[in-house]
Amino acid sequence: MRTGAAPRVMASMRSLAIGLLRLEGSTNIARGNRLMSFDPLRPLKTIGFTGFSTTMH
């Protein structure tokens, strides 16, 4: 993870995650991360993505 574009990509993903938490109204990033981890679809719901199925096929 220390070579090439990986560090920049990881930093961008982290910024995106923090932005989603802020969009949801979270003021505590650590707490927001925990809440998001309990429901993996929650970040997608936050940005309005509804094209997913909750059942396994």
C-alpha cells in the first residue's frame, strides 16, 4: 500500500467516507464509522442509491 497510486487512492476513499458521515449529520467520526459498520448498506442509502437487493441468491 505504500507504492504507486495506492496511498492517494486510500486517502481519497477516507475523505469520501468522512464526507458521507458529515452528509449524514455525524459530528463524531469514530462513532459514525461504528454505526456504518453495523449496516454495510448504510453508506449507499446515505447517497440515495437504492438499486441493491438485501436477499442472497
